[in-house]
Amino acid sequence: MLMQIRGVRKSFGDHEVLRDVNMELDRGDVITILGPSGSGKTTFLRCLNFLEQADGGTMELAGDKINLASASKKEIASVRKKTAFVFQNYNLFANKTALENVTLGLTAGRGMDKAKAEEIGRKALEKVGLLERAGYYPAQLSGGQQQRVGIARAVAAAPDVILFDEPTSALDPELVGEVLAVMKQLAEEGVTMIVVTHEMKFARDVATHVIFMADGVVVEEGSSEEIFTRPKEERTKRFLKRVLPEDYEEGALFI
């Protein structure tokens, strides 16, 4: 097992955002996390990469067990070397080219030789279909292209798992498909991913495991087919009926 999460808790003041969240992940898995806004999905993902500090819980990643509430700087650095984060709003440096955005973490963060980093960076940009735009700055790229640069940056780091936080939520509808196509390609290549998303078709077609969260807890989880055709919990059923097309009928999505 690549990753095992147990008992994650997080509060902001008196508001309890996460309550005893658990998750397991094997290499090659694509886990999608679904749920209404405010359910704790993004906070949970950020806790896994220490962008937020959890109040409790443990994470075992590639054999190393870490207390999420009291991890040392060394442990946090180790986790961040094994994970990569793709943000909602790209988080690219405006004054750096696409290639420089991809390679910065390799040169500045890992001390890699510039020539080697650029070789890796160009391969990563080629993978997301943007090699010809290696010298472009973010302002010269569409939102979809900027997000693909963000994915290339994650791929270049060769992490054990890539964490995606609603990677299409900031995109115009016509640009969503190009990003999802890249993610689907990565999944087909066996890249391990945890994806917080509202893209139901992607979750249905690509995920090996689906988690539905609400009110800071995991309400239900299972295979894509189980969740989308035979949800057991009434809260899950209500969510699917709300977010899927009006002609959705339980059990019909895999026909």
C-alpha cells in the first residue's frame, strides 16, 4: 500500500471541518473525492501536503509514518518530495516562462543541474502537449494551458502521488476538456492521483475509487460503478441527483 491515512481532524476556530477522515491508496490508483462545497474536500487534500496543518491524524506514505499534527520540518520536506500539488488557480510565476515554472522546483528545490532539469521539464511539457510553448509566459497562455503547465510541473517532480485540487474549477467550460484529457492520459499511464473534483464524468470514467464527503466526514466510498449506480447512503443519492443531468436515473450511468 502506497498511502494510508487515519483519523484526520481539522478545525478553524470553533468550526470542525474534518472529523476522523480515513483513506487508503495503492500505486496506480486514481481516487476522486466528491462532495458539496464546504464538505472539507480541499482542506483534507491540503492537509496531506501540509499546506494546512491537521489537528490530528496519521499518514503512512511509502513506508514512512508521520503524525500530521506534529510533523517535523524534515518529515514535511520528505512528504513534499513524494507528493505534488496541482492548484485550482495554477500558481505559476508570472515572470517565468512555462519551462522555468516547471523546472524551478527541480533546480531551486532539489539542487538539480539546470541542463538536466530542462531536459526533464521539456519532456513534461511534451507530455501535456505544450512543448512548443516552453518559452511562453503565463500571460501568453490560456487558462487551460496554464493549468497544463501546472500539471507538467507536478509530473516533472516524479512524485509518488499527485494531488489535484479541483483543477478545472477556474477554467472556462470550453477549456475544461483539454485539462481532463491530460489527466486521463496520466491515469492510463499508471500515475497515482487523488483528485478533488466536480467533474462527474471524469470521476465515473477514470476513477478506480470514489469517496463522497459531506460535513467533514466520508459518507460513502467504493468503486466508480458502485457509487454512481448503486449508492447506499441517502446523502450520496441526493448529491448525485442534484449534480447530474435531470434525466439521471439510479443505476443508469454505466449503460
